[in-house]
Amino acid sequence: AGRDRAVELVVRHGRAAGIPDEVLLEGLLTIGRYAAAVERAVVDGHRGAERELARTGAAARAHLLRRLLRDGPAGLQPAELTRFGLRPDGRYHCLVAAPPDPVRAYALHRQLTARGGLLGTVGDRLAGLLPRPPDAAPADMLTLVAPAQPLARAPDMYALCLAALATAANRRLRGLRQVTDLAGETALAAQPLLAELLRGTLLGALDPADEFHRELAGTALAWLHHGQRLDQTAAELHVHPNTVRYRLRRLRELTGGPPVEEGARCTVPETVHWWWALRSWLDDG
């Protein structure tokens, strides 16, 4: 309506000044072309500003997340946190996921950001700080979550998540996992030299290339996993309990343990030592 009114005024005043209609028409067409060009430039400018704002916001979000996971909130102003929905005195769950493909990573990202918090890609992994833990994650996506902690402990929680992620990946686990569920294995995995010394001390008589020796070690590991119960171990391995008993005795003859006499049980430290030695021996063999 505004443009039509302007055209009407130009024509009226042009005719009053004695300007021929064909000249007025040419002038109006020229003005129209310039007006359309200006309009397109304004629209493109607004869209470009919106894209730049979105890009800058995403970049700032990713930068803040990396900083928090690396150094914690030290040196940050409260406004820098509240801008992205974080509270300086809040407690947050650190999350790290190793998605199988970008599509699932994006889907999980959208699912989690709806709950608040800060998420993004750090390295080749999805990582974030969430006010509430996820209820679930895709079954084929390994996702580690730590208990809620203050932002000052974010770097420590992130390091634990990465360590637990490596432990879970080594066990070929998938789905949503709690860091605390893998506490023992993660702690032991952080001491590879001690594991080497332990298996050398306890299992030095075994040959990793000997399939029978590997069968003995695998049976003992299953026996420890099942609470040192012959019947449950036999069911797991699909053998007779006497077969389990024989293999454990042969292992004891070769290595000196673990105890398999009737009624004998490993103490907690002995169980940890043998489990760790057997697991690392089988993994490295």
C-alpha cells in the first residue's frame, strides 16, 4: 500500500510538471528496480545477521563447554554461565558418549538439550554438563554419566568419564552406563604397569600361546565372576561342575592359586588380585 501511494504521488506531480508519461514510466521502472535491490539487500542482511548470531552463539557455547571441562569455572563471570542456562552454584552430571554415527549423536543431543545444561562435541565425542541425567540412551551408543557435582569438579568428572568410557569400550559395552558401575575396573586400568607385575607374579607359569592354559585362565575368571560357585560357573561355560573343578586344580598346580579346596574361598584382596591378573593376562595374550 505504501509503495502504491508513492507511485501515485510521483505520477501526479510528474504530470503537473509537464513530464511525459513514457518518461515517468521509465523513471518508475528504474526506481522499482533500485527499490527491489535495496529490499533484497536488507533481507539478506537480516538473514546473514541471524546466521552469524546463531554461529557465534554455537561457537561461544562450545568454547564455554570445553573451558569448563578443561579448567572448571575459575575466572568466569556468573553472566557467562547464566547466558547458557548454567548456575554458578549448580550441580551437574558430566556426560560423555561415543556415538556410532553423527545422526544418532544429533538425536541424543536434541533429546538432552531439551532438559537444559550444556552439550556439544568435544574431540570426536558428544560431551556435556546436565542438571538431570538422561533416562536412557540409544542401545547401540555407549554413554557414560557421572554423579552430579559442582562445576568446580567438572574437569575431574570429565577425566573419569573418559577413563570409564575406555574401560566400557574395552568390554564392548553399549547403552547408558554409570561411571560408578565401572569404578573398580576403571581404577585398575589406570595402573597398567602394576597389572603387568601382578600377572607376571601370579601367572608367570602360563603360556599365552597355549590354548589349554587360556582355557584354565578363562575358567578361573568365570569362577571369580560367579562368586566362586562351581555350579554357576559350569552353567555359564556349558560344562560339568567336575570339569570346572579339574581346571581350577590344574591352574593351582601351575600357578599356586587361587584356592579350590572344598569350602575354601578367596578373600576380597585375593579375589581382586586374581581377577585383575587373569583379566589382563587374557586381554594382553
